[in-house]
Amino acid sequence: IDSEDDLLQECISSAMPKKK
Amino acid sequence: PTPPYLKWAESLHSLLDDQDGINLFRTFLQQENCGDLLDFWFACSGFRKLEPSDSKVEKRLKLAKAIYKKYILDNNGIVSRQIKPATKSFIKDCVLRQQIEPDMFDQAQMEIQSMMEDNTYPVFLKSDTYLEYT
């Protein structure tokens, strides 16, 4: 089970642009 | 071609569309003790992007709660202080009633975005952090 912090980090990372 | 750091000065969105730009802006915000503004902005975008179909309801609820707890619940937090009371009540209601919609953080994200556009972003463009980079 993901901790809330992991979930948040994953969510933030998912919104970041990918390296060009 | 235009160097990326000149594009960053065009708009906040140009800056937030580039990984190096984000990293530099984050460094600057952390020095000003307001790095949470940027994390919250991206958390809202990430939350909106979750597909209802491929993401469990439970996970969406847990994430909505995590965003609420970390950035909005504490009225003294940098993010919470920039969000209107009505917007905070709306999000609180959504979480309490477990009415989790992809757009439930949109208004709060817009308020934080306006604040960055009017305040931290122009200050960043004049900061030593940005000028030394360029």
C-alpha cells in the first residue's frame, strides 16, 4: 500500500513534462 | 533556435513546460520558502489527469485527501493562505462527502497560478537565480 506521500509524489511527477 | 531560458521569460506556462525551467524555478521558490506552491500546482494537474477508468476510486480518494491535508488544511501554509475561503470549503466538502471529481482542485490551482503569475514568477525573472543561469 502506497503511503500518502508516495502517492502525492507520484501524482506530482506524472504532471511534469518529459525531458526533451 | 531560441535558448530555453529565453522562452521561460515568455510566460509561466513556457517555464512550467520545461524540466530545467521547473528545476530552477523550484530552487528559487525553495529559497523563498514557497516551494509548495509549485508542488501543489503540479499535484492538481496530476490529479486531473488521473483516468477514472484506470484508476481505482479508492486511490483517487486517498490522493484527494493527501492533497487536501498537505496543502489546504493548515490555514498557515503558503498554499492555503493564497486560496479563497470559499474554494477551501468547496474542496473540504468534496473530500468529506467523498465526491471526488477530476476538476475539484481546478479553482484552487487557478488561484495559485494567478498568484505565481502576478508575484513569484516576475520576481523569479529578476532574481539572481535566473540571471546567473542566463
